Amino acid sequence: MNEIFHSVKLIEENCRGCTKCMIKCPVEAVRIKNSRAVIYADRCIDCGECIRVCHYNAHVAQQDSLESIKGYRIKVAIPSITIYTQFGAYVEPGFINMAIESLGFDEVYDMTYACDIVSEIIKKEIVNTPKPAISSFCPGIVRLIQTSYPELIEHVVKVLTPIEVAASLIREKFLNSGFRNEDIGIFYLTPCVARIAKESNSNFDQRGEINGAIAISDIYTKLLKFISKNSELKDYYQKKISFTGLSWAYVGGQSRSMGFKEYIGVDGVENVIKVLDDIENGKFKEVEFVEVFACTEGCLGGILLVDNPFNARRIIRKYYNKNGYASNTENIVDKYKEQFTANYESNKNNSHKFADDFSSAVIKMKEMNRLHNMLPGIDCGQCGSPSCRAFAEDVVRGLSSEEDCKMIINGGEKDEG
Ligand code: SF4
Ligand code: SF4
């Protein structure tokens, strides 16, 4: 198994031990040890919720600066499709791409086209995938499935994300024009931290490599300046933008672009967990496709965006109303299908497994249940674990000690001090 790169890091000295991140982390990846937060890397899915809730900037996303593009002869930006919704009012995507280019890029690669390619592959691949098929688009959720629902990995459609597809196509273009691989710097303009982690963990070959991820919020002011200064160009229309591809940014948009009728769209990690639990219990076999997003309102709710996600959705509707709803993917499927297959199995890592052999795992599970039954079940968090169940598990794993629970020490009396 590859070592997982995490984009969410902790600056220990900033932490005040307030427990907010521990309480809010949807996968119980945070503990408080010696009055400071600790992230359990094998559980973290890089959803960024801890960044959202920490008032002391103790959780941060590791990302690249615009400066880092200077290290390459050819500088390419792949903007997330969400960027076209961030300017509060209708601005032609072609004009936004022009603004991005002005930051020093030689080319801005349109990802809507790559979304259309992936849509076409999914439409073919879905017949080989157990129902319901699960979208591989949100890297946070793919990681959640790999760590907590390994039996569901076979439901995840085996196709690369549009970002990887876009990177592969643009790199191929420059390689064919005689540039060396190391000359080509491809940067994803990202709305969320999970994407930073995913692109760094990509097990795709060198062609799909992303050299860096730049937060949209970091370049937003510069883009806004260009847009305001050059407002006479605001109707600049770029014909190749696909509006079916653009719909991948919101919940239900992927299914709509592929014409699926029986689908579920779900956002927010807690909600996704409920749906994955149901799928694990054999539900939704009649559903063709499940779209899952870690962020509320899908990618439009990404933590590195600027505008309100609900307003962003309104802007997308404006695009459709003005430009129609058509894709541009004729004759591409056979050429790309083999090239863009993904193997999500390779990063499988069940963080809930107690031991590799069955009998040791059963013994530890019994021990955990015994301890859990002794605990008060009020999830007070004083032990530094997010719930009594998590605490019992931590003790069995050797990560905490029974004495960390004040209730056990006090013989069942809650420590009010
Ligand atoms: S939210 Fe977490 S990281 Fe931030 S101060 Fe509180 S305990 Fe520390
Ligand atoms: S990024 Fe998400 S999963 Fe990781 S520690 Fe923060 S809240 Fe938990």
C-alpha cells in the first residue's frame, strides 16, 4: 500500500485544545492528547471540516503558491469547474479562463471536456460495476470507502477523475510537441483540500501527474481585479466549454449529464455515511448510480472557494439558460476507455480492522465491547476521544489508557472540575 499523503496538517503550537475539531470530525480522526489535538492519519479523509471549525488556525491545508509555477517552462492551469461560479454574477467561462491565463499560465485547460469524457466512460463501465455504482469523483469519499467500507470498493466506478484525465491529455499534447516531461508544470486550481491530497496520492502514470494544487481562494483577488479591469471582454465566448461537464460541480449533476434516471445524490460526510451503511446492508440495488460528495452542496461547498454555494448553484443555472445543455464528446470513448481506468483497490486500508488474523481481531473486539459497557455512554470527551466507543477502541489499540476516563477513576461520578 502507498503511504497516504494528507493535505490537512496541524500546527501544534496554535492549538488551544478546545476540542471543536475532535467533536466535528465526521470520521473520528481527531484526539486530544496533552491538551493538544492529534490527527490519526490512517482515519483522516482530508475533508477539511477541522479547518472550517478551528478558530485558531491550527489546522491548515498544505497547498502550492502561484510562485511555484515559475519552476516550469510550460505552465498549465486546470481550473476546477467550480471557478466559473465564483464571481457573484454571470461571467463567461471563456473570460474567466482569460483571467487565469493572465496570472502567468501558458495554457488553461478546460476541464468540462474531461468531465464529458469521464461521463462517456462511466456510461459504458457501469454495466461491469455492482449496483449501485458509486461515483469516484470526490476523493474524500473514495478515501472514506477505502478506510471504512472496503467491501464497497468494487462499487466505485473504475475510472480516473476528470482532473487526472485532463492532466494526461494536456501533458501528452506538450510531450508530442517536443517538451520534456520535467518542463511541463500542470497545476490544479482547487476548491477543496481533499483534491490536494488525491492528486498527491495519484497512482496514475507520469502522464496524469499534477505538479501542484493552488487554492482558488488564494488567486481570487487577482482574478477579480482582471475581470473588473477588462469588463469590455466579459462576453468573450469560448465555444469548447461543455455545459454538461459544468454540471459535475453540484449534487445530481453527474447523473443528469449521463442521463441516469435512478440515482441518489448525497452531500456532507455524515449523510454519505448513512447511505454507505445502507448500501453495505444490501439496500439500493435498484439504484444505478450514487453521487457522493464530502462537502455540502457538492464541490460548490468546497472550503477553498469564496462564494456562497447556493448562489454558485444559481450561477450554473444561468449558464444553462444562456448556452443550453450540450456535451462535445463524439467519437472519444473507444480511444480513451482503456487509458483512463483506475484501481482504487490499491489504496485500500481498513482503519477499523483490529488485527490481520481473525481470532486476534475477535478477542480485541470482545475486549472493546467489555470496556464500552463499563463506560457511561455520555460522550463527554474529557478522555480526549470523541465518544465512549472511540475511547474503548483507543484503549484496546493501545492509544489511550483506561485511566484517561475520569468516570472510571471516580467510580462512575462525573468529574466536574
Ligand atoms: S479546534 Fe482543534 S486544533 Fe483548533 S484549537 Fe480547538 S482543539 Fe486545537
Ligand atoms: S480533515 Fe476531516 S477527516 Fe481529517 S481530521 Fe480534519 S475533520 Fe477529520
